[in-house]
Amino acid sequence: MVIIGGGIIGLSTAYYLKQAGCKVCIIDQSNISAGASFVNAGYISPSHVIPLSSPGMVASGIKMMFNSASPFYLKPRLNLDLWRWAWAFNKSATAKHVTYAAPIIRDLTILSRELYQAMKDQKIFDFQFERKGLLMCYQTEKFAEKEAHMAAVARAQGLEVKHFDKAELLKMEPELKAEGAYYYLCDAHSTPGEFMQSMHKYLKQNGVTFYTDEPVLDFNQVQNQVQSVTTTKQTLACDELVIACGSWSPLVAKKLGVKLLIQAGKGYRINVHRKTGIQYPAILAERNTAVSPMNGFTRFGGTMELSGINHKINPLRVKAIADAAQAFYPNLTINKEELADAACGLRPVSPDGLPFIGRAKHFNNVSIAAGHSMMGWSQGPATGKLISEIICGQKCSIAIEGFRLERRF
């Protein structure tokens, strides 16, 4: 089994294939030490049942796309794939789609949460996994109404949500300046880098072979089967191929004639390695900023920047995250060194907020696992489990119809 991609999706796929008794190798163009799987907020969030493509998002996005410091930014450029994606995103941004997508997102994320829990309980390697929930905090009436609507959607999906007023919230999180919050008890969080390093080490110790710093150049295809993968260093035979390389998946899949509507959505993070007094994961609604108390530090993250595949750091966007943090946590000051240490990662964003998970059409040994948008960390183990079940001919843990590659937009 050859897996292209060493992020959370690729490692999770290798983990479950190895459990099924398969011989597995992972190819990655990097050394598996950075990227979206390392810089995300660490949320495992069944609460996030509303897809990015939802009513009002297009209008909001148009307003924000002209501000390079806004939470959402689409860099205008002449790129046919981008405009195809944007057209599909626009078609998906409907109430009907939210109704359809919400239970699909819920089921995939809850499955993932339970799989994280199982790994933690089995103590095969150590990592932070805490069921402390998630606070969706607001400072204005406008966002109080917005969060109330989102909470109603979550409750309709059977998720437990509580509302805290200002006084109740202060007892829970004394450092927080907000008028209220919706508390999602269904959520958990972790420290991504810690998990990735531990999982990587565990897989290597248990027979998974890693080929790092090896971009994929081509495939040897005979009829409806890929027989080998050629990298910059070697050619590897394969009986099964999994493409799980995040925002690069469309570029790799294209070599096989497989089209994936995915755009890279850049997100940023700032780490504060000192006591902040912050105890609970939170999203700062007005600023679209995530806050995570991780193992040894606090992380602040956010933004969705659709500017192609690049790792350029925009200081304005980093500062916007710091400003958001300080607006909600007045006693916190993020210093110049912490700003300078900011990092980014590229999320693979599908146009309808649902990932692509399944067999590629016209191939009997190629599977795709990509397009998880901002939910890759939340849905990684579940995706790996599903891919292993597909390859091994087992009944899938949940329905996978909503993830099919050939769905219409």
C-alpha cells in the first residue's frame, strides 16, 4: 500500500491499514514536521456541523476579499480552477445544502472523536486529548443572534449545547471579555504537533516505511490500475494507492486524469509559551479566531486565505489574530517575538464543505482522501478508518455517499 501524504489523513490511513495487516509505506514531499497538520487549532469539533459553504457566506466573502487583513480573503487571479471552485462554492451555499451536509459532518467528526479516544485509552502512544468542550464567544448582539442560530442547528443534530451569560462565563473563564457564549460539550481538543510526532514514531516502530523529501513525479498506469509510483528518488511498486496530500492532492490526482475541486486555504497560528490563564478552547466569534490551551502553550489561530499554494506570511493577518486575542483577553499581550514566530498551513478546501473520500473512478486500486477544509484534524482518524475499510472490502463505519468523488456541484 502506497500513501501519498504524511499529514493527519495520511498517518491515520496508515495506522488503520497497518491494523488490518497491510504492508504500508508513506511518501511525502516534506520531512513531515510542518504544515496544516501541525499548525491547526487542535479541535475535534462535532460542533462544526455547518459547512463553510452556507447562506450569506458568498456575500460576506465578497465584502472581505478586498481586505487582506480580514478573516476570509480570496486573492483575485486568473485561474480557471479557482473560478470553477468559486462557482461550485456559490451553488453549494444554500440552506438546503446545510440541511444535507450537517448530519454527514456530524457523523464523520463524532466517529473521529471516538477513534481519538480509543487511541488515548489504548495508550499506544501518549498525547493530549481533553474533552473540555468549546466556547463560542461573542461581544455584540449581532453575533449573539448568529451564534444562537448555529447552536439551534447543532441541537437539531442531537449535540449538547449550553448558553452562558456574561456572569456565568466569567466564573468559567475569568480572563475572557465577552457578553456570553454557547458551550459545546461535544467537543475535544489536542496538541497537533505532539500527536503527529508520536504517531509518526509509532508507525515507524511498527513497520510503516517513510520516504520523505520525495515529491511524486509520475505514475505507471496499466488500464485501470496504477502499478508504480515514481518520485524524485525512486520508483515504488504498489498494489493500492491512496492520495492524501492535502492541498497538493489535485496536482497529484491530475497526473492520473482525476479532477478534484480543491483550493488551498491558508491559516495562521501564533503560539504563546507562557501562562495566559486561558483554560478552555474558544472561538472568538466577531474575529473568527480560535484559541486553544495546548500542552505547554496557548495557540491562537485563524483566517482563511485563498491565495494559491504558497507559504508567504502576511504580517497584517498575523496582527489581526493577535488583535482579536487581545480584544477578548484584555490582560494578554502578544509580543513581537511571538508575532515573528507565526506559522501557516494550507487547508484543502472543497467547494461544499465535505471531503472527498473513496475510490477514484476508472481505477480499481486508487483511493482519494482530501478536501477536509478546516476539519482535517477533526476528521483525520475517521477518514483513515474509512479508507482502510474501503480498501479491505469491509463495511464502512458510517455512510460514505456524501463523500463521493463524482458528486455534482
